[in-house]
Amino acid sequence: MNIPFINLKASGEIRDEIKEAVARVIDSGIYILGEEVEAFEHQFAAYCDSSECVGVGNGLEALSLTLRAWGIGPGDEVIVPAHTFIATALAVTAVGAQPVLVDVEEDTGLLDVDLVEAAISGRTRAVIPVHLYGQPVDMDRLLGVAEKNGLRVLEDAAQAHGARYKGRRVGSLGHAAAFSFYPTKNLGALGDGGAVTVGDGQTAKAIRQLGNYGSYEKYTHQVMGFNSRLDPIQAAVLNAKLPHLDRWNAHRRDLAHRYLNGLSGLPGIVMPALRAEAEPVWHVFAVRIRDGRRAEIQKALTARGIGTNLHYPRAVHQQPCYLGSETRLRAGLLPNAEKWAAEALSLPLHPHLGLEDIDCVVVALREVLA
Ligand SMILES: *Cc1c(COP(=O)(O)O)cnc(C)c1O
């Protein structure tokens, strides 16, 4: 059996469309910004039910440039979940602000909105809900808390392109949303890429300026800027892929439901919980393996040719870069984040697998767990 965790080459399904798109950029002679980037920004904003989209260099900078555009920096605090990819917290550190970690829900691994209010101080300026594994955070409740306390809400939608919450797309739910087009994401480029979707034109303009050396006008630099732009070759690839995204996400959902049906009730394994009001896009299918057996189960699956991954083996406060740095992180007790870090195991799930592949993984898991 050979079921790899991910197979990016399989996007060969639209190989010709991608090659044509790249060739179009090569022939255009325009290798920074230009029409391909504008077309993608336009289409992706519409896809996300948002009015504006600004392409940037990657997902980390989509987060950090938005915080900067809002004037968040030294002396400010930003609330982030303790269980996420490290970039969520790094973006806060990058602008000189303090990440304040909040625990996640035991059953979904998503930011526990009930704990947010207690983490707010006089310095708190924003909160970054992460739609982890492709499932939206309970945004209406979070927006209620944010509004009451005058906080901005920046969605980290890097794993959730196309997901919906109460019928609305992620990317249109908070005050702004950060996306990554890292190759493994649901919408992935052939290299790095990122974008911010945002409803207000002023923030969009500020992000565009910050990512372009702090200038709107060539050789006039109003603010200290950065170089963080979406590459036109990557934009062309994304323009070719975007029309297929809903179909790929629907297939991911079918595969996820195959796992849920095949594995539920099995002792020793905990299925991810699903929210009634959410339509997740299953960036990864992460189960939890109980009783300290994760390493053993992962090894047994590897021996059977089944690729798995850990998202993520350490919570933010357990990362070496943040260890012992109370001045750089503020965190209370984070038992659920630590549980996810110790027990999460991601099973193969990507658009180029078939239902029969999922059945093979289910059979293998039943055997190795027994
Ligand atoms: C991938 C990811 C990022 C960072 O995106 P890059 O494009 O790799 O910088 C941020 N947050 C989350 C939750 C991610 O999964």
C-alpha cells in the first residue's frame, strides 16, 4: 500500500492550464504586480464575499502587514490561540506587540471564545481567530466580545479557503482576513504567496503601501515599508486553480465524512467535532490518539505505507523560540492546547485520493489500534 500524506504533483490534473498561465506571464514581460495580480485580487475578493483583496508575499506577512496597517505595535497585546501554526504568534511578535495565548476547545481544537474576555487587558488591541484544519471559529460570539471591548478581529484563514460560517465565506467575517497560498494549502501556489481580504478600503490601501516599500507613488515613501507582494507567476497559477477550488473542497468533505463514518466509535481515537453552523473545508483531517499511543500508531501506519503528519507537535508556548520568554508571551493554563499537541495525528486527505484510499486507511487504523 502507498498512500502518501500529500501529493502535490497530482495537481497535474490541471497541468496544462497552469503551464499556459505561467507562459502568459513569461510572454507578458511584466514580472512584478500587473494584470495577473490584479485579476487574482479581484476574483479572490469576490470568492470570499469581500470587497477588497491585497496580494502579499506569504501568509505570515498577510497577518503582520494587517496588524501594522492597524497601527498595532510595541506596548500592544494581541490574543491568539495556543494551538496553531507558529506564524499566527510570530506575526504579533514581528510587529513588536505581545502575543497573549488563549486555550482552545477540547473537541474542535479551535479558539475557545469563552476564554477570550478573561485574557483582555487595557493594552489588548486585536484578536486572531484561526480557522484551524479548515473549520471556522464561532465568529458571531467572538465578534460580540470584540465589539464590546473595542478589539479588531483578524481571521487567520490560511487553512480555510472557501469554508463557510452561517452561509458566509471566511475572509468576510472579521475586520480583515489573512490567507496563505503555501503549496499544501487548499488553494496553493507553486511557491510562496499570500493575501488579505478586507472590507474597508483604508486598511487595504495601507497594506498595499506597506508591502510596496511604503509608497503609493514611485520613489515617494510616506512610511517605512517592506517588500511583500504577490508574484505574478504565482497569481497566474492561482487564477488557473481558483475555479476548481469548490470542487476540490467538496471532494475533501466527502473523504472526511468517509473517515468520520469509518472511524467513529473506535476506542482509543477521538474524531474532530463538527459545528452545526459551519461548513469546513478539511485542510487536514486531524484525529487525536489517546493513551500516549500516538508515536506507536504513527510508526505502524508508516510501516504499512500510510503517510501521516503532526499538526502540531508543540503548542505555541512549547516552541523553543518562545520558551522561557515570559516577556514575549503571556499565557495562562493551556491544558487543551497541550493535549492537542500531544495527541493530534493528521491522516491522509487531499483532493487526489479516492474513497477507496480512505477505506484502506480506516482498515489499517482499526488493525493497529486493536
Ligand atoms: C500556513 C499558515 C500560515 C502561514 O502562511 P505562510 O504562507 O506559510 O507564511 C499562517 N497561519 C496558519 C494557520 C497557517 O496554516
